[in-house]
Amino acid sequence: MQTPLPTQLSITETELSPEFMTTFRKLRSKRVGERIEGEVELQAMGPIAVDGLLTIIRQEEKKRRTRRNIYFALAGAFCLFGLPATAYCVFMMLTSTQAGAAGMYSGALSGILGGGGGGILGGFSWLLVPTADQVTASSALGRLEDKRAAGPLLTALQSGMLEPTMRTSAGLAILRISHKLTEDDEMLVNATEREHLNQAIKGANPTREHDFLSALLLLAAKVGDVRTLEVVQGVSWKAPNNERTIRLRDTANQTALRIQERIGRNRASETLLRPATSALSLSENLLRPAGTSVPTESSELLRASNSNSASA
């Protein structure tokens, strides 16, 4: 079984140095020269820069989850109060016989749907959008091409709130990083990020996204699990038979085999590490003389040895 690596998101907020934050702020500057200077400084920091960017991504993701919960609470409040009011207005519009009642309830209905639904669901949709710091950190992390960035980049790849150019940058970074990872780096991708990988494989077009899908399959061979194996095996190749798609099918078959082999090795390792018998139970097996009614002190009794237990 793989031992979790202590490198992923191991740095805490207090370890973000002022020098790193100064460099990071340069990446968001409106001046091109400052952004270039920040990029050069970030590249020179090496692993420290990767740790800092991963920390920012983690912190901003926590904030985004909090904002998302607030948005869902607002949406739930609208559904709880707005939908019954909407149903009442529609009912009154259809059944009322008073002059001008239909127009009055129609205006009320427009206010509920436009003011409530549009104002709450639309006006607060910014709560679902990743923060500027999160977007900047994800983009910079992809340019560093560190293999620890694979997981966060998979998350950025599946984020519909990011600009298409940002998702493209994440895809290009995955294309480069996937060749650097080994099967020993399996723990660099957590369960949520692995599911994002599965979704990306399922959604990729084998005809139009050959190179990208090949990189995802290469990454899956090194970090995929049982669910990933099902996705790879269940891919429906609807593209016409040509040289590129044939190679892609071969890559998918090889990926499935490698995932199966790794899963088998992990299970075998877990079985070997599991103790067959308890040492304590062996030491507590006391041998009493057969056919005697005379009580014997426990300290005077023989204890069963491992060889005796085995022969028994």
C-alpha cells in the first residue's frame, strides 16, 4: 500500500512569507512588466513557490465552499417562499373574476420571479465564481509544471466558472505534468480530484481531443482507482477508425491493464501486512494437565509455543 506523501498541501497559512506574497501580488498587477518580474521570481523560488501556491488554492477553495453554501441557502429560501407565492399568483390569475385582478396578480408574479428569482439567483451568482487569487494561483501553478500540481489542475479543469483560456492552460499543464508522474505519486491526487479525472476522460472527444485524452489516460494509468478503471473500460469510441484513434484505443487498453496491476499489487500488499494470528493469543494459551482435578497455579503452567500451536 502506498505511503501518503507529506508534500501535498502541507504548508500552513502562517508559513506564507511576506516575500512570497509580494511576488504573488505582482502576478495580479496591471503592469505587464511587474507580472513578468513576479513570474521570474516565482520560478526562482522552486519548491517554496509550489507550496505557497498550493496553500493559496486550498485557502481560497475553503472560502468558495463557504460562499457556495450561502448561495444555496439563498436559493433554498427563495424556493421556500417564492415558489408558493408564485403558485398562488398563478392560481388567482386563472380563477379570479374581478376586473383587473389578472393584471394585478400578473404584476405580482413578475415581481416575484424577476425581483426574487433574478435578484437572488442571478445577482448573487458571483458567490459561485472562484476568487481572483484562486485563478491566479492555479494558472501560475500550471506554468511551474510541478507534479504536485496535478490534482489542483484537474479541479481547475472541471470548474465551469473559469474562463475557457484558464481551463486550456490547466489542460496544457496536465499534458506536460502527466509524463513526470510515476505510480509512486498516486497519493498526490485525492479522491475528489480523481473523480474530476474520471469526468474529464468521460467527456473528452476521441476525434477532436486526441492529445488531451492521451495525456489523461497516461495520468489515469498512474493515479487511477477502481472507478477510473470502469471509466477507461467503458469509454465508447464513436470516432471513425483511423491511425490516431487506433493508437488511442491501444493506450486505453494499456491504461486499463496498468490500473488493474497496480490495484492487484496494493491489495496483495495489504494482505501481506495483515497479521495472521495474534501474538498475544499465543502467549495466553496455558496448558493444564489432563485428567486432574487438583488446581494448579497459572504461574506453574506451561505456555504453548508457536511450533506447538502450528502442529496442533
